[in-house]
Amino acid sequence: MALAHNLGFPRIGRDRELKKAQEAFWKGELDEAGLRAVGKHLRATHWQAQKDAGIDLLPVGDFAWYDQVLTHSLTFGVVPERFRHGGEAKPTLQTLFAMARGAVGSHGDSCCDGAHAQEMTKWFDTNYHYLVPEFTADQRFALSWDQLFEEVDEARALGHTVKPVVIGPLTYLWLGKAKGGDFDKLDLLERLLPLYGQIFQRLAAQSVEWVQIDEPILVLDLPQDWKNAFERAYNLLQSEPLKKLVATYFGGLEDNLSLAASLPVDGLHLDLVRAPDQYPSILDRLPTYKIVSLGLVNGRNVWRCDLEKALDVVRHAHERLGERLWVAPSCSLLHSPVDLEREVQLDAELKSWLAFAVQKCAEVAVLARAVNQPDAPGVRAALEQSRAVQASRAASPRIHKPAVQDRLAAIQARDAQRQSAFAQRIAKQRAGLNLPAFPTTTTGSFPQTPSIRLARQSFKQGKLSAAEYTEAMQSEIRHAVQIQEQLGLDVLVHGEAERNDMVEYFAEQLDGYVFTRFGWVQSYGSRCVKPAVIVGDLSRPKAMTVEWITYAQSLTRKVMKGMLTGPVTMLMWSFPREDVSREVQARQLALAIRDEVVDLEAAGIKLVQIDEAAFREGLPLRRSAWGHYLDWATEAFRLCASGVRDETQIHTHMCYSEFNDVIESIAAMDADVITIETSRSDMELLEAFERFEYPNEIGPGVYDIHSPRVPGKDEMVNLLRKAARRIPAERLWVNPDCGLKTRAWPETEAALVNMVAAARELRSGGAANA
Ligand code: GLN
Ligand code: ZN
């Protein structure tokens, strides 16, 4: 019997019940018992949904009050000193939320006054963010949190057969950060391992048979000492109870294949969606006692699985493995929306192409059943349906647009090349723009006030006519322009009042995108995102921003900057197609944006910013794949930027600063000006630009927009002087770190007054005495 199992289920609930309960709890509107009841209800519902879908072995441990990595930190007692109230008492739910969100504004009784939250960062190459464990050199570990055991009891009381899920010791250490002093995290391994022993023993006492140990770092380029540590760790854990399934996902094992295959555990899970090539070679490497779990249903996208194609693999594996075959999604379903059935308004054709977590479980179950009992009811129908879906997609005019494909095929190298080199362009731009030294600007958005949100909502609900809505937005633009003029900024923006989100706003206007109503995925804590879905070839039916920008320009004699989102960011923050490569989708997006840039130029706009906030996060997990990605990603940007004259200045913005690995590609994008985040690192991170001798202009963010704090003028002058030591002063711009949409007007104005004053001080010779 091939067994159907799941690696993890989304915890948010199909109506984002968890988010609503968390937020009510934080506001003091729901008590702890109420919050716990919501969690319990969600877990019960989710187990039942998976079981009903046909999953044999259900995951436990995938539920978290905020984040699964944080849950592990509590489990191991990795609670930084600042959250300990001095004592050794066990952490509480208050501790957990304080670690996640910082102690200020956390729930009622103020745990750990003023302690800042743990750092958050991206979970591998997903858009999920986890809380980074903090380790000290003298770190001790002690079982401090019983959630996993309680949930196992809870599931068993409901009659379920469960498989607890834990993050493996190496991955857990890898994800953390060494704090205070230089030491090697790996030195903590020997101290951490006994905790896994204790956990497995307790689970065994609860009559658990299998445990899933997630070690996704096995798909990364691992240093040799980490590889060695894998062997050491699992040799030690071998003597502990439970059958162990090591789960890898988000990529292929590649050079770690024999390491993973030879670990003394009872099974190995492979992601055959991301890395189909690992099959079948893995079969020859695995000892014959081991279970092989094949991840064949994509846990990271919304498309239905091509069951027949997957079934070829399952059949082949079943012949070789028999009982030792398990079938699963590629990774935890944490990264897919919950339940397609909720989408009552989606058109039938589109709906027939999609699968969310519940439906993906059913797909996994069908694949297992198709080899266990090929004649079982439902199997044949499911396969026929899958075949029909693939056929309808292959022929659908909604997906395949000859005009877009022809245009793509006609792209020439010179289309991705500005007319002249930067030196010539910048001379013409300077002559035309007539800006002072250290020109000041902002990165695009101004505060999204409650009245803006209300207007957008009323418009969507039909309570506001299109004309009324336009007038409301124009009035916001007037307000933004007026303030910028008063502040004395040099390059103005229209403020993005009309945009709900930098991707969705454009996706809604492009042909080839579709939208769900309930396709929410957890981003972090209570924050969920509902990515737009790329369904077919992408094109721009008409201009998207020209009216707003030209309206804004008509209000001022200063230069107005057009504001667009770049192709890589559009792609990275959407659910992409699976039938064509990311590269092709990026190129289609690039052509659409290129047309917009050209239209803006024709409408008299002299300066256009193309945001690529997600450029760096698109980097593949394996270094060997970077080159290819960077090639197409930079080409896509240049394709957007190269339809215009030399005189038109192209800006880009990236809201982070780790450029060391990609600086050459950033330069290859050949934007005339790039604005980046640097204020929090005290301009240290300009080092990459200095070392590489980045040739174009740079606006290193001089203040952190993530906090309401108003930075003083002198502080910004200091930062700019530091920047001027690394980048020639004539190539420096002055701007905040990122968009101001999450800020309020008073602090925004106060900060910008100081920023403009700082730029003026530098103009009057300040940079020279740096
Ligand atoms: N132009 C966008 C803004 O200012 C950029 C946002 C971003 O990079 N995240 O809001
Ligand atoms: Zn930004």
C-alpha cells in the first residue's frame, strides 16, 4: 500500500480565523481561553479536512500561534534574556507574542517591558517569514513548551493517526543567529540533540509511530562542517525511539544526495516538483529498508496537479518500492491558500484549473489510491478530470495569446540596451533636469490615510462613482504635491494614493492575471497576502498610470517622477504559471511595463522609477542557479527601461541592502539612479557599491521609514557624509529608505523637513569637510 501523507497544512483557516483571533487577542478583545478555543477548532477542522480528502497520516506540529520556528525556540527554551523577566519560569503565550512582536503593544500584562522583537526573515525562497532564533555562546536548551505533545493528544482524542512534524536540529541551528561574541552555531549541536531525544521519547510514550524531521537545508550549498554534522547528529539520534522521516523540500539534494540517502533514518521525502530530476536516481542510492516519500503535488502554487504525469512516477516507484512508497505534496501546504470551495464567485473554467490545500490533499490521496486500488471509485473520474483540465488549458485562448508570443519572439538584444552609455545619458539628463547637487526625492508612496482607504472601498462597493473616486484621488495628489513643494523637495511623486498594493494595482490592469477572493497565504504572524495569479500570456491593454502622473505633473513646475513596479517583483509576488518558465513571464511583464514607460515619456514625464523590491529575493537557493536567474532578471529590467530616449532618467528602488552577492547584476540593470536601504546599517552597506565602483547614481536611504521616529537633520547629514566618503558626491541622491505609505502625515512631514535641510547643508559645502 502506498501511503498518502501531508507535510503540513495552512493554519490560518479558510476565513483567516486565526488572524482575526490573534488580532482581537492583541487588542484585548479576546481572552486567552477564547484564542486557544479558536486554535483548537482550526486544528480539528484541518485534520478532518485532510482525512476526508483521503490523507492517511496527518501532520501535527504545523499549527503555530505565530510561527513554527518560534514555537521551536520556545520548545527548546531558546528565549533571549530580555524576555525572561530575570527568572527561569516557563514561557507563556505572552512571552511568545512578545518575542514575535516586541513587548510594547503586546498583550495587557506587560511582559518584558520594552524588549524589541526577534528579527524576522524569509523562510528559504518563500514569502513566509520566520522569527530568527537568537543563540548565545553559553546557550542552554531545556524542554520548555508542551504544545506539540498537547496537540498530539488532541488529535489522537479525535481518532486521528498522526505524524508529528519537527524542524530538524541542523536546520533549526542554521536558521538562528549567534548573538554576542563570535562563536560557531554548530558548537551548540551536542547540547541541542538531547532535546530531540527527549521529544521523541515523549512522543513514543504517546504511541506515536512516525516523526517527520524537516531538514530543508539539505537542498542548499552546505559547508563541509555542516555536512559532517548531519552524519554526527543523526547517528546519535538513531538510538532514540520513533521511525524518522527526514523531509527535504524547495529544491534538489544534488551534492547532498548521498549524505541524505545514507542518514540512519527510516525514510526520506523529496521535492519532485522543484527538482523532478532527482527521480529515479535516488532509488539506487537509498538503502532498501527505507521509505521514500515523493512530493509530487506542488505545495507552493495554486494550480491543479497534472495527475497523469505524476502517476507515471508513482506507478514506476510503486513497482520498485511497493509498501515503501509514500506520496505527498512537495512541501508543507503552509504556502498555499486553504480551500478552493470557498471561491464561490470564480468562473467555472478557472476554478477547474485550481487547487488549494484541501484539494491538493485530495490529489495526493488519488495518486496513492491509483496504485493501491486502481479501480476504486473516484480514481478513474479524478484522472479523467485531470486529463480534461490539462487539455482545456493547453488549448485555452485565455492562456495562449499569439500576439504576445510573437512580440516576445521578436525581441532583439538591442531592445534591452539604452541608446547610449550612462556617461552620455547622464550628461543629457543633467542638462534637461537642472537639479541641484544632492537632489532630494522620496521613493513613491505617501501615507495611505483612512480616508484614502475608505474612498477605495466605497468605490469598489459602488458607493462612489468613478468620477467621484477620481476626484478623491486627485485631491490626495494635490495635497501630496502641495506638501512636497512646501518642503522644497526637488523631484516630486504623486504619492500612490490610488494603489492598494504595488503589485496588485498593476496586475489588475494587465491582461493575463486573475484574482481570487479567498486565496490568502500567511506571510508572517497574523499577516496574510493574497497574491494575484498569472493565468496566461501577459499584456497591457492600455496605459495604467499616465493619467495620474500627468495630472500630478500638471500641478507643479518641478519634475514629477513616474512610478511603476518592475517585472521581477510582479512575478515574485504573484502565483506564477507552471506551463512556462519564470523567465518568459518576466519578459512578458517587461514588455508591458516598457510600453508604460514609453507612454509616460510621450506624455512629458522626464523621470520614471521602476521598483524592483523583490529582485534579490528571487535569487535561487543554489549558487549554481544564480547566473541564469540574474541574467534574465536584469534583462527583464533593461527591457522595461530601454524604450526611451537618453534624456529620460530611469530610477529603480530596492528596499534592502545586502548587495554584495549581486552588485554586478545591479550595475548591469543600468538604471540611471538606484535608491536603496542603508540608514539602519549606518551606510556600512554602501561598501559593496564602493568596492565595485558602482558607476551610476545612488540614493542611499537616509532614514528608516519602518519606525515613526523622526530623525534629526544632523543625523542625516552624518549619514550623507559617510555616504559621500564612499560614493562621489555628484552621484548621490537624498531620499528615505522606502515608501511612506505606512506612516502618518505629521511624522512624514517632520522627517522630510529635516531631510531637505540635511541636503541643503551638504550643498553648502558640508560634504567637502566629510
Ligand atoms: N514605490 C513604492 C513605495 O514607495 C516602493 C515600495 C517598495 O519598494 N516596497 O511604496
Ligand atoms: Zn522599498
